[in-house]
Amino acid sequence: MAALILPTLTAAFSFLLLFTPATQAQTAPAPGPAGPLNFTGILDKNGQYTTFIRLLIQTQVASQITNQLNSSSEGLTVFAPTDNAFTSLKAGTLNTLTTQQQVALVLYHVLPKYYTLTSLLTVSNPVRTQATGQDGGAYGLNFTGSGNQVNVSSGVVETQINNALRQQFPLAVYQVDKVLLPNDLFGAKAPASAPPPAKTPSSGSSNETATKAASSPDNSEAGSIMSNASFMGLVFGMMGLLFIGIFS
């Protein structure tokens, strides 16, 4: 009898194992940490931003943005000019900038905080950028608009923010159809001050010059001649007195 019970229990146990859910036998793996945001990859995926990507890499601002996204709790907002925006610039505009000025130009397109389009309408203008403080410049941006339309102005150019390439914390990327030229670099320069007028000689100086001329060597020579004439007159006078004494 025992010989029959043991195989029956074994078979029943095996049957139960077949219907036990696999999820109870295995623990589901925990989700891995999210990888770092590929900022330039977002631009590259959307196309038409090759010039901006080149400047980001050339100035090393792309690496700076990546580092800040991984360490900042405020997030970032980037305005990405299209290739057509750079083509519309006056020829040689970028080439006339120094390396430091190119860095400032790229940083001028980055806000040190995450903004939605709606929140840009309620900011206090001007809004500081990542370029603020470069070479002592203000490098601020002004935002205006209503509803779904938001305009951004640098003081030199103004354009509408047309498309959100990404709008999810910690990074917002918006398309702009003009390069945001900072007033600190491209604004009208103050005219150079005129040199001070040359000083004209005063009347006192003229009188002093005339006085010096009066005491020139010619006047000294005339005084010497007068002195000699007086001496000769004295000699002749004494000789006359001497002759008078002899013949008297």
C-alpha cells in the first residue's frame, strides 16, 4: 500500500509545479538607471541643425550642456537656430568673431533653467543666459507673446519660437529661424569721443615772450656800448682838466 502512495504523491507534486506561475519562482529585474541625454543626438535626429551642432562641438559647449544636465536640478533650455538661419547671416559674420566670442554666441542660446513655452510668457525680462557675465556683458533675452505664440528678442534680432524639439524636464529644445545675435557683440557701438582741442597760447604767455625778447642779446650789446661811451667821456674830461692846470 505504501508503495502505491509514494508514486502517487510524487506525481501530484510534479503536476502542481507545472501550473505554478513562473513569476512566483523568479523575481522581476529592477529597471536600470536612465542613460544620459544625448543633446546633439536630438538635434541630429531632427535634421537641419548641422551648423549649430558644429559650433556646439567646436566650442565644447555640447560637453558642458551634457555635464550640466547630469548635475543640475534646474534643467536647461536651448534655442536651436536652423541651418537656414545661419545662411541668412551676413557673409563672414562668424569668421569675424574670436574664439571667446563664438563661445559667448553659442552660450547665448542656452538658458540655465528648464522653461516650457507657457512659462516663457511669465518670466521677468531680460532673462539671463549661460553667456551672462562673459566679458562683463549682460547677454539677456526678452520674451513676449500670447497664447501659443512666443517671441524672443536679443535687441538686435527678434524671431518666433516655432517648434519644440523636446519639452520634457530636464531639457527643453526649441527651434528658432534666426540666429540670436547678442546686443553685447552686434549692437551699435558708441561713437568714439573727439580728441580735446589744442591749447592756444594765452595773452600772458605772449607778454612773457615779448619780455624775453626785450632782454635779448641785442639789448645787452646796446647797454655795453653806452657803458663804454660814458667811460671815454670821463677820460677826456680828466685830460682837459690836466691841460688847463699845466697852462694856467
